[in-house]
Amino acid sequence: MPFDEKDKGTVEPQGSNEGVSGRSIFSSAIQGHRKGLDEASNTADDLTRQTYLDVLNTISEAVYIQDENGTFIDVNEGAARMYKCRREDLIGKNPLDVGIAEKNDYAEVARLSAEVWHTGVPAAFEFWARHFDGGEILKEVIVNKGVYFGRPVLIATARDITERRKAEISRQEREEFYRKLLMNLPDLVIRTDLQGTVVYVNEYSHGSFPQFSKSDVIGRNMLSFIAAEDLEIAIENTRKMFEKPLGPKEYRVVDLEGKVIECEINGDILYDMQQNPTGMVYVLRDISERKKAERELFRSREMLQLILDNIPLYVFWKDLNSVFLGCNNNFAKVCGLSSPDEVIGKTDYDMVWKKEEADFFVSVDQRIIKSGIGEYHIIEPQTRTDGKTSWLDTNKGPLYDSDGKIMGVLGTFLDITDRRMAEEQILQQTRLRELLVEISSTYINIPIESVEAEIARSMNKLSQFVGADRCYIFEYDETTNICSNTHEWCGEGIEPQIDNLQSIELPEEWREAFSHGNPIYIPDVSFLPEGLTKDILEPQQVISLIVLPMIHNNRCIGFMGFDSVRSKHTYSDIEQQLLKVFTQMLVNIRLRKQSEEDLIKAKEKAEESDRLKMAFLANMSHEIRTPMNGILGFAGLLKEANLSGSQREEYIGLIEKSGARMLSVINDIISISKIEAGLMTVNDAEVNVNEQIEYVYSFFKPEAVAKGLALVLNTPLPADAAVVSTDGEKLYAVLSNLVKNAITYSARGVVEIGYRKEPDRLVFFVKDEGIGIPKEKQSMIFERFIQVDNSNTRSYEGAGLGLAIAKAYLDMLGGSISVESDGIKGSTFFFTIPCSNAKAKQAFSQRSEHQQANASHQNLNLLVAEDDEISFRLISKIMEQCCKMILRAKTGREAISVYAEHPEIDVILMDVKMPDMDGYEATRRIRKISKHVIVIAQTAYGLENDYELAIKAGCNDYMAKPIDPTALHAMINSLLEEKKATP
Ligand code: ADP
């Protein structure tokens, strides 16, 4: 700054002092200053001096008044402030005393000062001084020549420029820094004008942009480097940049050779002092390598995550405080998280599982972290998002960082819920199976009387095992659909229900299920629809139940059930199967028990029947001996010579009676034997029931009359409507047996025989007013050898077979028999036979009429083929009245030859059993000679197929021995009529 001449008025320069060394100037200045001060104090102008000083002191800068040698004659307050001292401390001192030698060029300072002294031309220089507290200070000093109270002096003003210098230094450094920075930056720095034209590009030394040489770039538009795909966004971002800083953005940059470089570009706006935008600055960083590395990393991370997500394991890792650092997808899923990232920062206490579970997990973590030892195959439960418990097989080990220090735990686990459930199920099933084996084995040799107690024990054991509160067994009748509770087991505090469950109807759905052998399984009764099942179960407070049918021969004979009253209970398929096995075992036990009971009954019955048979034999012996006795006895008496005619008649009558009685016994025995041997067959034919009743009536009429009994008939159907298809002989046998009994067991009163017609059957009855049958005996009398009075002192004769035979016959005919009696007076026997297509048959009636007719035939030529003399004589006696000739043959062959000799023979009575040749064979041969001769077979066997054999052999009919004269005549009569009718 040029020195202002006006100031010279105050500090006037006083000539020059050329050639003076700096040191001499300063020292002379100091001396001059002292002298001046002395003078001043001695002058009267002190006031003026003070005023002058006051003026100097108002100047903030430091002012030094120096003599020629530079010694401070006076200084203002600014100088004292600059040196952090008092003015007096400086006055008399030389700049050399306060300067920093190594930082100042004193010679130059002295030279400049001398030059000012001599020329009066002010000079400026910088001077490093040390202030009084030791600090350094840089001053900018301007030295002038002036006059100080009449004395030439150097007047120096100094300004502290320490800070300014520092700032200057730092600015320079900064500039240097930026220059170097820009040079060494690996980034390309581009400055553009507001239009985007490049005006500056840094001279990078290590950059990755050798493609962009300065000359190539300057003058081009920044956007021309951006790849076409990113151009739109680049333009948009440039626009946005004016609104707010955007931060780095990634673009593909195309170099001049067309090579694409992946770049991160950070752009910003440059403003002038007035905040007007002047252009843009862009920093381009080549991030190709980073991108590549990122891609690699991403790929490897992705691969790692992929692996973690695809292994069938749950993986997680936690830090030292058991805070999750990461996990795989599986783990995230079980935690209810949508991605593995969400687990980061969470702890087990933030998860769905229970606090105790979290406590356990964390305690294991901490143990591992502390010990550094992993724990493997920890089987533990864990609550899932759906509230269900899963079973885990967990492996946990310490997680090490790259320095080998434990940084947390790494855990993997497998969900073994299914396996564990299967194991538990198998275990449960094994236990149940063992229990069943144990239970079943107890039944193998159990005495029948212990079965009930054992069933109760089994019910208890099974119920306890499956956790049921009540177990029951019902018997069930499929036909009535009625069931009753037979056995019950109740857990403690559970109300027994057995009394409420007698003779109850089975709900339809149960019946349906049981009929197919299926169980009823209701896991939760409250879910049942309204209906009978619910109505039955709810009052019993049943929550769950299972009921299994007991099946025998494809029929449900009962069921066994288990109720859960306290809590819900589910039964696995296998449990159901095993319970089914037990239920079936119950069936077998029941059947065994039943069959053992039946056996006992059968044994008792066999014993009884043995006893009866013994009684029967005794009886039989009586029944046969008695008439035999009569026959032989009276036969012997007949031999006596002096018998009167009436006596003879009487004896003969008694012999006949005894014979008839014996025949009846023998007939019964034969019938029952045939029934027992299964030889009895049914020969259905059109039968007129009215006629049958009438036969019986006429047969028994004389006996009834003789006994003083009235015999009454009741045949409501007209003759032509009273025809049924049945076995007439059997019907007749049944009827005559009942009538015979009615007469036998009645001393007086009426015996009524009749029937009534029902839609598809005829109900016959034989009613008497006799001794009656006690109620308790009524069901027994139809069994063989049973008589109401079995004692030896019986007052009625009979073998006890008649009703048994009647019942067996009626069974064969499809009918039934029963008795009604008050046990005191009278009995009524009812029996039925089916009559589906009853219709009158003309031919039948006609033949019957003929049979009924009296023997109208005369002058017959008869051949009796009979080896037995008595039988021959009997037949001869019966037939003599109507025969003009009776021939006899004793063998079959003889019969053939007699007939051959006497073709005039009308009728042959052929005994089937003869020596030499039997009657059937003889008939066959006679038939070869004549088709017309009437051959009637006579048999003594009384067997069912006699008739068939006879007809087959060619006989016209057959008759059982002993020959009934009436029947024989009727038969011959009928056959002769038939013969006449046939051309
Ligand atoms: P029996 O040959 O002994 O009569 P049944 O089988 O015909 O054999 O009868 C069995 C028993 O039934 C008889 O012994 C008799 O005690 C009783 N009984 C049968 N019919 C009558 C009846 N009408 N009145 C009373 N008791 C009868």
C-alpha cells in the first residue's frame, strides 16, 4: 500500500541514513527513544504527548515509534496487546529482542528499515515475533519515516496476520490436496456446464477410465456416455438433481470404443456465490468389478440360501445372547415368518413357542456357548403356530467366527413328530396287543363259572388302557332290534347306566352299521345331528365313544362299547382293530359258554332220556307182555274141551283185543324208529279232511260209546272244499292218536273232533273233558317216551310215543301242534297243516266212495301167494265168502306157475316176502303174462317205500299186514271197478 503523504504531518520523516546496518538502526532507534522520553518528560508539552498517545491508542493495530536503530521509542496499546504485555515492557526494546531469529531475515528487515530511513519511502514486510507468553505471531509490518515530537523516527504499524497466514496455508494445502486427490482418485470427475457439456475432467493417474482421454471428453455432452437403456432414467435423474441431491446412481456407461462399463455416478449441481447454478459435477466410478463380485456373492449367497432352504432340515443360527442371526426357509415357516430375514434380531421369546420351551432352548444355547461342546439329538417338544406340538430332533453346536472364536450357536433340527407319533402308536399298539394276548390267554382254559368274573376284569383292564370311563356289553336281537346291557364297568365317579339300558331299541344308524359288521365311532357327541343316538348319549354325558358289534354267522348278536365321559378320546385304526379282535373273542367266549351250557343241558337231557328209555323199556316190556300174556293165556284156555260157546267167544274177543293193543304198540315203535332213522317220507296227495275225520270218528265211535263218551264232529267245509294236498296217512295217524288219547284220558264227557279254516292253513282240534295236563308238563308231552305219569303204577296204558310221532309228522307236513289245558279238567290239542291250493277232486271222491262201499264183488278166483300158514288161513277166512276158488302158492315161483295154469284168476294177493322168489319179482313176471290181473301186495314191514316198490313191480296197490278185512274188501272192490271202467 503506498504511503500517504498527509500522515507526514504527525510523524515526519527526518532525512535518510543510508548504509546503516539493521542492527545499528535498531540500536540507535532504541537509544533515541530513551533520550526522547527523557526530553519529553522534561518538556512542558506532556499534555500534547498524552493526547498524541491517546490518538495512537485508538488505533487497533500496533504502532511502534522507532529510532533510527529500530529501538521502540514509544508503542501504542495495540502493540502491547499484540505482544500480550504492557507498553513499558516494549519501550526501549529492539525488534531483535522480540523477533524469532530463525524465522526472520533480520538483514533484510534492517535493509528495508534503512531504506525507509533514507528514502522516506515506506516499506512493508512480514515479521515473526514472540509475544510475552511465549506464543508466536506473524505480523505484517509497514514502516514509514516520520517525525515524533520533532525527532525523525521510523513509524511502524503492524497487523497480526497469523490467522490469515494459516488460512492461506491451509487453502494452498487444500488446493494441493484437491489437485492430488483429483489426480489420484480412481474415479473420473467431470464438470459440465448447465447444458451438460463437459468443461473439465480430472487427470486421474490410477483410474479405470483410460478410455476417456481429456481431449476426447471435453466438449462432449455428459449424456452421450450413458448407454441407451439407461438414458431415460439418466435424464430424469439430472432433472431431479436440481431439486435435491440424489446420491450415487448406477448406469451403464459406453466408452468411445463402445465398451460398456458399469458405473456408479454421483452428480451434483454447482452454484455461484449468488446461488445460481453454474453447471454440474459428476463423479464416475467403475463398479464393474464390484458388480461382478456382488453378482458372485449374490450367486454364492443365493446358492447357500438355496441349499439351506432345500435341505429337509430346519436351520438357524444365533449370537452369543441367543438372538437369531439367520435361518433357512423351513425354520422361518415354522415360526410363522414370511421370510428368513424376519428372524434376525428376534429371540426365542418372540417366537410362537411357550416360555418354558424358550427357556429350555436358550439354556441349551448358553451351555454350548460356555462349554464349546455341541449337544446332539436333543428330543424336545415345540409349540407350532397352529398351537399343536411338534417333536424335534435337534443338533446344536457352537458357531465360530473367522478367528475361531465362538460367536453363537448353529442349530439344525428335524421334525420327527410323525415318526414319534408312529413310534408312540406302535408302542401303544404293542401294549394293547400284549394286553389282548394276556387277556385272551386267560380265557383259554378258564372254567366256565369264572368267565363272568374274567370278562369284568378284562373290561376294566381294556377301559383303563384306552382311557375310557365306561365299558359295556349288550346282547342284541336283530329281529326285534332290542338290546339290553348285560355287563358294565365304570371308572371312579362315573354313574352306572346298566339299569337304564334294558330292552331298549337300537338307533337305526347303529343297526345299519352293525348289520354290516361295522363299528360306531363318535369322536365328539356334541357334533352329532339331533336324533336318537344323541338323545341316548347326551343324558349319559358321553363325549366320545366307540361301539363294536359282536358278529356270529353274519348276524349281530351283541356289541361292546367304550364311553369317554371326562374328555374326548380318539381311537386309531389299529386300536379299533384290536378292540374288534377282543369283541370277536367275546363272541367266541359267549358261544363257548353257550355251547358248554348246551352240552350240560344235552347231557342232562341225555341222562333224562336214558332214564326215560329205561322207563320206556320197562313200560314197553309191560305193554308187550300184557297183550302177549292175554293172547297166549286165552289161546291156551281155548284148547280146553269143555268150554261153552259163550266162553269161547269171550276168550277169542280177549285175544283179539290183546292183539290189537300189541299191534298198536308195535306200529308206534316202527314209526318212531323210521322217523329217527330218517326213513319217513312224505307222500302228498289230494286228501279230503272231512273224510279223514269221519274215518277216525267211525273207527273210535264204538270205543267211545263203550266208555260212555260222546264223540262229536265239527267239519265246517263242504266235502268238495275240504280237499288239501297233504300226506293223508300221516294226517290220519295224527288225528287217530289224538282221539285215542282223548278217549283214553277221559272217563266221561264229550270228545270233539274238528277243524277250522284259516287263510292258508287248517287248524284241527281234538277236545276232551278228561284229566287234563298240568301246565309244567305240557311242553314235554311231545317229546319221545314222555308220559305225564311215568310211574309203574300208571293207570293208563301207552308207550308215550303217540304225541312225539304226531309232532314229527306235523313237522314234515309243514304244520305244528300245541295243547291247551288248565291241568285239571280237559285238554284241547290243536294242530295245523298248510292248505294253499285246496280244491275238490272228482276222481278222488269217486274212488273214496268206492272204497267206502261194501264188498260188492262175488265169485272171484283168488290166488293167495303166502308162505306163512296162519296168514294164509286168515286171508282165506276173510275172502271165502266172495270167492268161488282160492288157490295158494308158497313161493314166488309157485305163484307164477299157479297163475300160468289158472289164467281165470281175478285177484292175486301177493306176499312180498317169500322164499325162493319174492313177491315183487313174481309180480314182474306175472305182468309179463297178464296186464289185467289184479295184484295186491301185502307186506309185514310197514315201511314207507313198500307202496312205491309194489307199484314199480306192477302191483295195483298194496296192503300192510295185519290185513284189515274191511279195507281189503274196499280195495278189491275199488280195483275191480277201475278195471271195469278201463277199456
Ligand atoms: P301215550 O301212548 O302214553 O298216550 P302219548 O305220546 O300219546 O303217549 O301221550 C303222552 C302223554 O301225554 C300221555 O302219557 C299222557 O300222560 C298225556 N296225554 C296225552 N293226551 C292226553 C289227554 N287227552 N289228556 C290227558 N293227558 C294226555
